[in-house]
Amino acid sequence: STFFSARLSALGQVSYSIHEEMAKGSLVGNIAQDLGLDLKRLKSGKARIYTGDSAEYIELNKERGVLLIKERIDREALCGQTTPCALHFQIILENPMEFFRVTIEITDINDNFPSFKKSTIIFRISESVILGSKFMLEPAIDLDVGINGLQSYTLKPTHNFNLKFKNQQGDGENVELVLQKPLDREKQHDIKLVLTAIDGGDPQLSGSIEIHITVLDANDNAPVFLQSIYKATVTENAPKDTIVSQVSATDADEGVNNKVEYSIANMQDDDQQLFEIDKDSGQVTAVGIIDFEKARNYELRVQASDHGGLTDSCKIIVDVIDINDNKPVINIMSKTNVIAENSASETVVTMINVQDLDSGENGKVQCSVNENIPFTLKSSNVNFFSLVTDGDLDRERESEYNISVTCADEGVPSLSSSVTLSLQISDVNDNVPVFDKSSYEASVQENNTPGLSIFTVRARDADFNQNARVSYILEDSSVNGVPVSSLVSVSADSGVIHAVRSFDYEQIKDFQFRVKAQDGGSPPLSSNVSVKIIIQDQNDNAPQVLYPVQSGASVVAEMVPRSADVGYLVTKVVAVDVDSGQNAWLSYKLQKATDRSLFEVGLQNGELRTVRQVTDKDAVKQRLTVVVEDNGQPSRSATVNVNVAVADSFPEEFTDFPHKDYNDNLTFYLVLALAVVSFLFIVSIIAILSVKCYRWRRERMFYKSGANLPVIPYYPPLYADVGGTGTLQHVYNYEVCRTTDSRKSDLKYGRPCSESFISLDSSGTQTLSGKLINEDFDQVRFFYLQFVANLLQFHPHHHHIIRERQKLRAQSEEERED
């Protein structure tokens, strides 16, 4: 029949009680109900039974949430005579990790017969033995316990002997034959008795043994032990033949009847391999391996008998002294091989059970882990430890830990065991991609092929696998109103930046955009970087001649008077090159000329001048070809034809040299610029006068209201004091002299304005000298005239304008003289 009971303690421990020898598959108890767990929790937590190194007699049915008998349980084989007999194991759950202790008490059933080790018991008893003499019998053995164990004995027949049976706590079993009727060898030489041992089970079981008694002649004194109880100690793992105890008995008889022999009467098979007694001396020695973990004490029954068959007995209690001979045994109850790097502190990684078979201080165990790791051990119960996280985990710093768990007892010397746990740290997306530069700059020559690889941006992500996979994205922006995606593209996998189209340096010299690096995590993390592309110029544009203007219908002719001196400026060839750098450096050469000895052209400025005095022999019509060449590789050039008339005026026969046709558009823009600058000049004059008038009126009011106040000199801004001891810096005038060739421009320093001064009249009124005001106007007028002169210099016919003005001035002087 199936019998079980359950009891749940407050500490998560469940106890059951079942009978031994229950059939496989028998129900032990509803563990899910008793622990208050859901069946889904048993399945999701991968519930299992942990028994350590013990055999598994119980199995867990997760579908029903019950415990079942897995193997037949023999209480006697499992526990022997130990009571109560119980199985101890743990129910382990994961996600999160939990465990519950389960105790199953195995109750005894009456399944063993009482038995005797020997088939017969032989006594030799003298006929002269006195009434009441006792003869020790070997007790029967019943492997059952409690009520099912050995309860009583019966003896048949009982003519001469009666049976005395004692079963006291701590005193073991003692069965003795007591002589109640004198023996008469002459009447009965041999006596046969049957001793029956009976247990208390239902139904009762019994076992019997025959007792053969040989009646001897008179020996009327029995041996007597000096002590009824001997106590001894022996050290665990004591060497063979170590003396355990010494017993002694005396017999008052003489002769043969006085000789006493000793024997151990109650040893079982295992004990016989551990101890032996010298039959003559009574010395007890250890002959086997004494193991404290198997038995902590032994009880030996020693019998002394003489040749007449008289006996006496005593008891030896042997206590085993424990030594530290067992290392702690580390059992992994549950283990996690992988843990995420963002796991919370005190996350359980592994649960450990440690067992040390020694006792006392030798059995106390302390466990620790290696240092400098973010893990620690916490003890939840005696000999149960949990390995938990004790700090931040960072896979990028340490992707794997080999955790050494060392458990040592407190014995002397201490014994220890260790186990190494390998733990992988799984990656989470906690690192943004990082570019190897804070910004990038690259150059590409113009007129490139579309699809050209310019350069590569590269970002690295310290994460792992998919979280470290970096994709490159071109961020939306525009360059001069054009989407940057129409200029460049970026490879999502490699970060290579390609030119989408051919670049033209003359249209765009450089541009900037941003590239984003995004990893493959969820959610993804990203960073961006600024990229600047510089377009390098190529010499792809030839110089363009602005002056003289070349047209098919009219060609501009320059006039050189016969009286022109050496170095006379005939005209200036003006050209530009839209390229940059040395590709735009222009040089001028005289390629062809009617008379090469008369003219030369400036290599850098393009000025066409006479190199000698004009003579009457020189032809009136001179045709010059000037080559304008840039400094590129290879160089590009342009040519311009210049027609020169060597005469004081244009003769009528030079009809193929028409008068100059001014560029109407250029003249319009020059006039417009001159008008704007004139307007600004007038506004500046008005502003200067207003400021001067305002200051003059404020100072007059100040001196009229405070005539008696001390006079404090006032220094206008940007002017120095008369003594030159002030802290204000001198102000300098600068004269800028520009030419069309910017490499020959000059910067001239004017004299410092230290000559200005301030005077006070006798009435205390402050006045500015007329010189100071005149200098202000002179400065403004100077800059205005300088700008106009420079502006006129760009007019393609400014030389002719100057010459015409000189002629008009000469004519006016002649008329004035007349």
C-alpha cells in the first residue's frame, strides 16, 4: 500500500514519509502544490532533482508536478540500523535560480527475518556449575528497526535452562542462558535446545538456532573480568596492529580449569575485519582501516572462558578520533555558462554545494573566489553557496572569466579543493562607433571620372558580432543649394567615398558634408564625422584677353606719336585665367612684330612700350602679335593682335585703323561704381562735419557752465598729446599703390599724425586747429581720389583718356598765354 505525508517548513523545505520497497512509479507527493509552485514555473524553470553524489531513488514528473519512485528503496541497504532513515535532495529551478530542500523519510516494513550468524551454538558446561550461572548466547540479527526489529526470544525445552533477554538503550542486546536446574552428566551427557528469535512485525517473523550443550565434569569456578565495561579510543586511519585496549579475567580454579581464553562474541562481518583479540593475553588490536566517517564508535563484547566451559563477559566501547583526512567536495548544483554584460548586480551565476565528511572544525568549510573579478560568493545555507555578480561587467574589457572557486576546511593542516568555472560575457550594444579621426579632409582633381574612389572613412565599434557591424550613411545636406548626394556617395559597408559626378574647380572649390557610422545593434548607436573635399585645380582653361578687344568688324588701334621717348607706354594687354595658383600665373611675350626692335612687352604686366626713339624711317602701320601663356603643365596660351599707328594723328589713308570702339558695358559698370563711391564720399563728409559740430557745441556748454573748474586737457581719440608721454598710439596714414600686376603692389607709410595739437583760448573755450580739420578732409579726399584712379585703371582705354586730358590741358594753357 502507498503511504506518504508532507510537511512544508517556513524555510522552503518539504518533508515526506513513505514506506520502503514501494513499487516504481508510486506517488511520493505533489511537490508543486506543497511548494506553491505553478506547473508552468516547473517547466520554464527546467525543474530538476539534485542529489549530489547519491543515487537517485526519486524522480520529478514536471507534467503533473509530483514526485515518483524511480528505484526500489531498501531501507536496510540505505541506512542500516540508523533511524530515522531519510533521503535528502534539492529541487533546482532556473530563470531565476531557486532551490528547495526536500526530505523523504523511509519507514520500515517487516521484510527481514531474524537470523543467527552461526548455524549452531556449542557449550561445554561442567556438571558442577552452580544454579543461576549464566551463559552468553550470540544474539540474533534483524535488519528491520523499531517494532519490526527483534523483540523477544523463546527457548525450548526449558527443563534445565531458562532464557534471560535484555534490550536496553545504549546497552545493546544481551541474551543469556541461566541454569535453573542442576546438571547431571550421568543422566544427560548432551542437551539440545532450540533458541527462537521473534520480531514485532505483523505478521511476525522468526528465526531459530540449535544450542548443543556438552555436560563436563566439575569445574566450579568461572572466569571473572576485572571490569564489566572498558573504554578505549583509536585514531582514524590508525596503522595495523595498533593496540586498542587490554582486557583481563581471572579464574580461581587450578590447573587446566584455570586457563582463560578470550574471544570477541558479538562482532559482525565488517567489525571482524577491523579488530581482533589475542585469545591468551586479551589484547585488542586494530587490524583494518578505521574510518571515522563510517562509524564514530564501536562496541565489542569480549568473552572469557575456561576449559571447564565457565565464562564471563565484558564490554569494550571504542571511540574513534577524527582526523582531517577528507577534502571538501564541491558539487555544482546549477550553472550558467553565459551572462549578459548589462546584468544587474548580485545576479546568480552558479549554485554550489560543498560537503566535507569530517566533523567538528575539520568539517567546517569556507569558500572563496580569485581576486580582482566582479564576482563573489554568498552563503544561503550551511554548505550552500551562490556565485553572484559583484560589479559592472564589460565584455569589451573582459569577454570571458575563468573563476576559480576554492573551498578549504578549518582542520590542521587545512585541506582544500577547487574548481574552475568558465563564464562567457555576452555582448550588448553599449558602444557607439568611433571614427579613427575627428574630421577628414581629402582632395580630388577636377575633371575626375564619375565613380572615382576619393578616400575611405573608417569607424570601429568595440562591441561584438552584429553590434559591432558598422554601416556608413551619408547625412542629408546641400552644397550651394545642390544635395550633397548628387556630388558624392559613401559605401555602406566599406566607408569608401565615391565621386558621383565630375567636379569643376571653377564652379566649386571645396565642400563639406557629414558621414554617419551606425552599428547593427538594437537599438542602433551612431556617431558622425565631418568630411571636407578640396577640389584641386587643373590647367583646363586658356587665358582670356580682355584688352585689346578683338572683334571681326573692328580692331582697336593704338597711336604712338613720333616724338615718343624710350619706354613710352603704347598700351597694356589685359588677360585673365579662370584657373588658380600657378595655372593662373600669366606671362606675356611678343610673338610677331613689324619691327621687333621698336617695341617690347612686359613679361609679367603685359605693358607694350617702345624700346628706342621713334624715327621717320619707322613705318606708320605696325602690327604686333602678343602671346599670353599661363604657368600650368602643360601650359595654355592665347594670342592678341595689336595695331599701332606711328603718327601724331590718324591720317585719312589709315582707313583700316578705325577709331577705338569702347566697350559700352564695361564703361557703364565703371561709371556706376564711380557714382556709388562719390555718394559714399559725400555721406562721409557730412558725417564728419556733424560729429565735429556736435563735439564743439558740447564742449562750449561744458566750459560755460563750469568756468571756475580746473582746466583738464581733452585728447580726442586716436591723437597723441603734445609732450608725447601719453599711452595712446600714433596713427599712421597708409598709401596703397596698386598695379594690375598684384605682385608689384606697394604699401607706403605716411607720417604719423603727431603734429596735431589742441589749444585753449583765454576764455577757456577749447578749439581745434584748422589744420586738424583740413587733415581729416585731406585723408578722405585722398582715399576717394586713389580709388577713382585705381578704378579708371581697369578701363581698357584709360591711357587714351589720360592722353586726351593732357592734350586738353596743354591747349588751355596755350589759350591762357594768348
